Amino acid sequence: MSANRVAATLLLLLMTFARTAGAAKFSRDYWVYFGTYTDKGSKGIYACRFHPGNGKLGPVTLVAETRNPSFLAADPASHYLFAANEIGDYQGAKSGSVSSFAIDRRTGKLTALNTVASRGADPCHLTVDKTSRHVLAANYTGGSVAVLPIQPDGKLAEASDFVQHHGSSVDPERQKEPHAHDVVLTPGDRFAVVADLGLDHLQVYRYDGQAGKLTSNEPPYGHVKPGSGPRHFALHPNGRFAYVINEMGNTITAFDWDGEKGTFNETQTISTLPKDFKGENSTAELVVHPSGRYLYGSNRGHDSIAVYAIDPAKGALTLIEIVPTGGKEPRNFALDPTGAWLFAANQNSNTVVLFRINPRNGRLTLGGQQLEVLSPVCVTFVAAQ
């Protein structure tokens, strides 16, 4: 068989596999879990069943009572769900906590396993490593990062490592001390990148997944324009481009990312707002579409999602549209596993609004349904059984 014929056969097999995998994703249901703030009537974590083939949503039910579960993350096998309890007074210490739950994928119900200290106040973001050995937690008020081992039964152990950030930036109110806002592991769990709003840094750590240890990289961080306030960080699927949404600057900064050295080279900074907007605003969430073609970022104040096209060669962003979220304060949003739907969690209007994503141009259109959830601040998906 000629080389060209072999290549054509392999391409056909890959296309068939991709179509089959894509069809399987659309044919199965998912549980959508909603983290909330519990100071205005919410009791914890809520969930509903979702079918991506037609966008149908089931009723929202309470699946676990826990305090301020502001960010949720599941392990890769979807056995356990972890919640950052965004508090500052856990067991009498200036610490928040992280709770572990077992997932019943048939019913969506959660069973509480245990809760441990996050070692810093107000944890607001979690990441689970690829081997399900550890949960990494970013503590906002504490300005720190903790590594929490996952035991064989899904319970969390006390921190195997803890890193305290130090320093400040130019804003005397928001940046007089560090504020770790998220922690993201790069492909292969080689590095942990922490967006610190208080320092205007993207702190980079080498991650030892066996021991659950963080070691500062050299150089130790990338940076954004002073006063920007980096909040959430995302890598492109190709592993070469990186993006951070800046809460205070109302911008997104694009970088070339060196995955071998753990270094950043800034290439672009672009606004998330219309040129004629004059009101108050702060940004929140940032998501790269799994196709790598589009990027989405949320505005709180303007209450919208900014949609960008990604240049496949350079990673540069071009604004496509800015779409109202149909509610107030979209603190978080998420794309479903098929990449066909966007769920916008409007914290201050107690709604989660569903948008359909156009695969040809990335644009958003209302999906025809919205959910009532008290103070929704996180959206996470788990495949149902």
C-alpha cells in the first residue's frame, strides 16, 4: 500500500472515530452542578440533568448542604466532587476549607466524605491533578496555595504542601497584599500556574504529583500591566498559547507559553468591553473553546460575555461580539463537554442562562431555557450514568 493511501486510510479512521466520539457525547446526559454562596438563602450545591443533544434541562435540586461552595471540581474519573468553601473562619482559624463528596452518577446526589482546612482564608478556586492524587486550592484572602492529598476512599488529607505569596502592587485598596485567585495545571501536570490579583503576577511552580509538592520556577512568574488584577488563567488546547482575564483592568492578556521552561511572553492585551461603555465593571471567568477557535470572557457590571476568535497561528484575539447574559453579575460560566452550550451563572439575579454556541463562528444565541438557582457562582459538568 502506498504512503499516500496509508495516510488517507488513517485520516478516514480518525475522522470516523471523531464523529463517533462526538455523537456519543451528544447522546449521553450530564449532571450540571452549581456552586453557590449561602448567605442569601442557598443551602449549598445544586444539580440538574442536562441532555446536550436538544439542550433539555431537568429540575434543579439540592444535592449537598455545605457552606459557600464557590468553586467545584471533579476528579478525572468523576467519582468525587470537591468544593472550595469560601470562608475565613474554619475551626477557629483564619482559614477556609475544602470538602469532598462522592458522586452518584445515576441520581446526581452527593454524599459528604470529609472537610479539611485550605490553610488560607477564602479559597475560591480548585484544580484536581490528572492522576487524582491531589486537589490544589487557591486562597484569595490568604494569598496562598495548598496541595491536598486525595485518599483512596475519596477523602482529603491535610495539606502536603503550602505556599504563601508575599508582596503587593499599585492599587492601595485591592492590591496591598497577595490574592491568589486561581490555580491551573499545565499539560502533563508539569507546572501549576497561579493568577494572583494582588501581585499582578502569574506565579509558576513546578509540580511534583507524586509527593504533592510545589517548587518555585525560575523565573518564578509572568506578569501583566500593573493594576490589571489577573483573575483566571487558561491554556489553549495546543499548549502554546495562554490567556488571563484581568478583573480590575477589564482586559484579557494573551501570551506565548513555553511549556518546557514554564515562561510567558506577552503578545496582546485586549478590552472585554464596548468602546462606549462608561459604567463600573469587573471581569470574572475565562474559557477557551475545546476546538481552540474561540475564547469567552465574562463582564460583571456590563453583565455580558465577550466572544473572541483565536488566530490559530499566533494566538491573537479578535472580538466577535459582546452578548448580554440575561441577568446580573455573571461571576462564572462554563461550556458543556460537547462545546455546544454555554451556561452563564448570574450571581445577583439568581439565574443560570443557557446559550447555544454556533460552531462555525463562535457566536452565542439564547438556548430558550434558564434555571433559577440562588446565588450561583460556579458551573461544573459530570457525565451521568
